Amino acid sequence: MTAPTLADLEALDAADPLATFREAFDLPPGVVYLDGNSLGALPRATAARLAEVVGRQWGSDLIRSWNTHGWIDAPQRVGDKIARLIGARTGEVVAADSTSVNLFKLLAGAASLRPGRSTLLTEPGNFPTDLYVTQGLERLLGDRLSIRVVAAEDLPGAIDEDVIAVSLTHVHYKSARRWPMAEITARAHAKGAVALWDLSHSAGALAVDLNGARADLAVGCGYKYLNGGPGAPAFLFVAERHQAEIRSPLTGWMGHADPFAFVDDYQPAAGIRRQLCGTPSILSLAALEVGVDLMLRADMAAVERKAGELSEAFIALVESRCAGLDLALASPRDAAARGAHVVFAHPQAYAIMQALIERGLIGDFRAPDLLRFGFTPLYTRYVDLFHAVETLRAVLAEVAYRDPRFRNRLSVT
Amino acid sequence: MTAPTLADLEALDAADPLATFREAFDLPPGVVYLDGNSLGALPRATAARLAEVVGRQWGSDLIRSWNTHGWIDAPQRVGDKIARLIGARTGEVVAADSTSVNLFKLLAGAASLRPGRSTLLTEPGNFPTDLYVTQGLERLLGDRLSIRVVAAEDLPGAIDEDVIAVSLTHVHYKSARRWPMAEITARAHAKGAVALWDLSHSAGALAVDLNGARADLAVGCGYKYLNGGPGAPAFLFVAERHQAEIRSPLTGWMGHADPFAFVDDYQPAAGIRRQLCGTPSILSLAALEVGVDLMLRADMAAVERKAGELSEAFIALVESRCAGLDLALASPRDAAARGAHVVFAHPQAYAIMQALIERGLIGDFRAPDLLRFGFTPLYTRYVDLFHAVETLRAVLAEVAYRDPRFRNRLSVT
């Protein structure tokens, strides 16, 4: 792709079917926010919604709101809405707990679906919590379960008949590399294993199709592309065909068949509700629901298309405007193999990101040397890319000017 | 105790050192709220605090707020504040996840402290989630661990050298019976077991003294007496002496020694932070912190004293004004053996509670036949008891009038 001009970008914004969504967010002036993949921006409707839930529901109606305002059903109600964003059916998703806790439920749950098997297969460099939670389960279960970590290129061939679950993040949090979900799931199924997908970096950014891919289990994050607020409840998905059989290890009262009977013996609820554990966080779910409702108004195919176009245009601009400034693309070049963010490596990435943030371009540093930029299709404009890359170029030029290693190269830009 | 008159109750309010706290809550008019032990009332400061966290911290400062507004430390900061309410030290408590999830962490954690032992000891009729979570852990660990459920009167004598942990709710959610924490903990220690206390019905209501009782582990609820809002984050306590050794089975990234190093291998953080799992829920923690800050301004000895006086006066009023109406006290009569709520049994308890709620007296029904009334010392006035008991009497009289079984008795009241 040739680098777009500012006029090109303005034309893309003018033709963007998602352009009006930006108005639904409360974005600070003077900032280009390319970090919605870490913390999504604030929907304008969230503050009023929270004020209503706090003031009227909690303050005035108090305990009665569990029934009269549907608090008790919130994890399922919000889950059903998220389901529509990720190719799942009603009754296959709940919004609850954190991604980490939900991973634990589903990894142990997967083991309950595949008795006699003992391997959880994943890749090195997966998002840390995915690895850590698996390691914690392995440690807890002693010799009954072991984690096997195989590099991405060898992983498909490493699925064997001892594998309980192939547990992968759909879009890699650093590189943005996208696993072919249907293909890997089919390879897992061919060996009798289940596929567990972490959608943290794809739900709300791509047109995820869990049932189209025959995925078995999934988890994902509420505070990134779903714009649910800092530490928003996460979600989990269990395909309908597994729901009667799978058991959660976290058998709190909200997953009981009849939680308000207050009986002594645990009896799992039917369907997805057995994946609930403790009392749901109503304020957090209310904020998350606003973000999800907003996302539901968008066509997810258009969202994925724009994510691809934004990141492609960004790469082209960076490679044209910042040539010779020591940046190296560390994401797949093919948009179809990538999520909605892009990373560039630079030996001084940490200092550069600090300088970018000071100048109002907010992205993320990821150790050891990555500059990460996320392109949230609902509120990122094409023209934002132009300003972002100009800021990046200015900072890189300054870094290069100060660094004797780059002194010569700078003279050519 | 003789039943107080309205004038007596007014005098008690006039002399109440906690009386001014009621102004700090936003209570609906025309309601006597005796259910703060199920969902605490809304502090007036909460709405503004949430608006600030949402609008300025999330909306304007976005991802930077993890550092600039102390989001990343919120679980420990709020935990340290809760510690001061329950006789714990700085660094012994975190606010995170749900009570159920925290129970799972600490029950499995207790097992890691007592290798070679296999029994988790509790009582029948404990709060359901406490039983269910223990059963879930037992099921997950197969023959390595078993739950033993022994009736309260036999429980102290049932602690033996196979017991990992004695796991009890300090104040029973139905009867309000209070376990003698120091005594039971000492009996556990005498057999080499640890004591795990669920403080859901005592934190914020009684002058809990975990370290005074030499308690080992504890969990508790943020949405009852701490007034943190519906489904507020819970908390957990690990005595300093166990922190280096105990392992959480839920090894999410926030419990890692260096979460932002993004390395592949889990290494538990030092101290209480290893009990964290996923990304903390910032909005919920902000609301909880308001409730905890308010509670910190009260003297906990005065809180416990008032809780006892309120419930004692309520019992006396009920037994005087509702005599012959088929109510039977189902809580301990001695305030020192009781928490801050009281239950009365009545064969038509469900219908009666519905009628009470319609008339603005909010308590709880607990199956099969209990009317539960909670006395939150920060916002319950002594005079509220008078109006509550008059409402109760009117409803009971109506029920009795409609029920041929009680026709004769009614004529005497």
C-alpha cells in the first residue's frame, strides 16, 4: 500500500459508515488515543447510566432492585448481548468475574470434559495471565494435569490424543498475530481435544464467529474494545453442546440450580448459569452494558474492515514518514492475519512511548522494545493516523538526533 | 429487658454517639430499612466519587490513570483500610473478586499450608456459598481433600490432626449466632489446623479483632455493612505469618511478582499481593472505598455496642407488642452471642415479609420460615424500631385474622 495523504484520510473519514460512533464517546481534546485495546474510551452514556443505577436502583429501591431492576439476571443479560458480537447464541455467554478467573473455570472445566487426558497446550509468549492461570491449575492438580508450551509454528502439529484443550489467544496481545480460529479448532477436534479461545484482543474489534469456527470455550475482556471501563467484568463462552457436561471448579452460590433455596448441597444450574460464582458486580456490569449496547449498533463486519484499513494505512504512513528511524514492523503485514493493533520494534521503545504520551499520542510500550498502537474502529478517525505518525516522526527524529548511533542516518530523512 | 417506650427510644437516639452518621446516607423517605446486612445503603458521597472516577479518571486521563490515580494499588489501598475495621494490619488484606472466589483461594491456600492433611471442617447450614465452594474444591482435588460437616455443638470436639482448616462464618447469616472466634481458633491451633473466618455478617457490624483472636485466614463481603454497593468487591485476609508460604490456586497476572514484565513463568508476589488474580474492578472498588472511608470514621466498639442495643431493644419490643402472634425468636437471646441481626420464625414468614415490604419495612425472608431484620448501626435509629414493630404487629394481626388457626388467639391481643 502507498502511504495515504491527509486528503486521502479525510476522504476515508467522510465515507466511513462508522464515523458517527465517535460522537458517542467522551474523548479528551488534544489527544490521539491509540490505546483502546488496553482501556477502551468512555461512552458518553455511561455516566448517566451509572448515576441511575447508583441513585435510583441502589439508593432508593435498595435490595428490591435485585428483582425489580433485573440485577440478578445482569450476568446473563449482558452475556447474551456480548454473544451477538462474537458469533455465539443466546445462553452461551455470561459476563462475570475477571478474564483470569474465567480462564481457570474453563481450563478446569475442559478437563472435566476430557477425563483421562492430561495436557493443556498453549504457546510461549501467550498473554501472561493465560500462562499463569494454567500453571496455577497444574500446580494445584499435581500429576493429573500438565501444561505443554509449544511455539506457534509447531503447535498445530503438537496436538495429540492426550490434549484436553488447545488454549490460545485469538489475537496476540503483542504482535497482533491472529490465529486461524476455525482451522486450529478443527485440528483440535480431530484429536478429540477442545479449543479454548481468549478473545481479549478480538471481541469488539473483529467479526469473531465462535460457532462458525465450532469453538468449544472462550473467554474475553470487557475493558478493551467493549469499552466497559477499567477492570470491567470479563465474559466466558461455553458452546451449547458442552453445557450439560462441563463443571466449573468455582462453585459459588450464583451457579447453583436454586441459589435462594439456601440448601447445603451444591447442584449446578442448567446451562451457562453454572459458570457463575459469587454475587455479580452490578455497578461494573451496568457500565459494561453501556459499552456493549453501543457496540451492538455497529455492523461487526464493518468494524473488522475498518480495523484492517486503519492499521494498514498506519503501517504505510509509518514506513513512509519514519523511514530510516530504526522502526521495524513486528506485526504480520497481512491484515487478515492481524488483529486491530500494530506493533513496531525500536531499541528505545520505552523512552519513545513516554515522549509520545507527553505529546498527546497515547499508545503502549510492551517489553522489551515494542511500541503498540491500537485502532478501535468506533472512535478512531483515519485523520488521527496522520497526526499520530507526524508526532511519532518528530519524537523519533529527536531520539535519533540525541543518539550518536543514528546521527548519520538522520541526515537523509 | 423490658420493652422500651417511644420516649426511651428517642432518648437513646439523642444520646447516640453514632447518630450523625445517618446524614451521610441517602435513604429513601417512608422506609425503615432493616436489610443493610443484605445490601448496605448508599452513602451520599458515592455518586460524586463515581462521577469523578468515570468522568475525569477514565474519560479524560484514560490508561494513564492506572498510575496517576492509583488504580493499580486500589485493591491493597482499600484492603489496608478494611484491615483497620477488622483488627488486621497493613498488608494483611486486599479487596478483590467475590467472597466465593476468595474462599476458593484461601481454602486451597490453607491446604498448601498444611500438606499431608486432607480435611476441611465446617458446619451444616453454613452460608451456602461457603459450603458449595468447599464442595467444588473437594470435587476438583479428588481424594486429596474432603469436606467434613459437623453440627455446631459437636464441631469444636471434631477438630483433629487431619484438619487443614476450620472454616466457619463468624456470624451466622440466618440465626446471627456468633462463634467465639478466639476460642475456636485456639482449638484449631491446638490440633495444628488453621482457622478461616467468613466475616460477611460481622465486618462493619462488630468490633472484629482478627489478630487479637490469632485468626489465620478470613474473607468478607463489601456490599453489606461496608456499604460498597451491589456486588461490591469482597476482601480477604492472610495473617502476616502465613504470607510467605501460602499459595493461591488462582495465579492471575495481578498476583505476579512483576506483572508488567510480561514473562512466561508465574512467580508469586511477596506478601498479600499474591492473592490478587485478574485486573481489579476500578469502578466497584471506588464505590467500596467510599463506604469503607465512612465506616473508618466510626469507633468500632461503639458500632458493636449500638448493634447489640438495637437488636436487644427490637427483641423486647417484638416480644411485648407481638405477643401471641406466633413469632418465635430464632436468634441467640444473649447479645454477646449474636451479630447485628435478629431472626424470628413464623409459619407464614414469606407472606409476612412481602406485606412488610409493601408497607415500607424492609427486611429479609430466609427459607423456610424466618423473618430476618438487620440493624446497621450507622444509619438505623432507635426510633425506627418502634415504627418497625408497629408495622410488624399490624401485619401479623391481619395474617392472624385471616387464618382460622389463630382466630381465638387474636382476640386476646
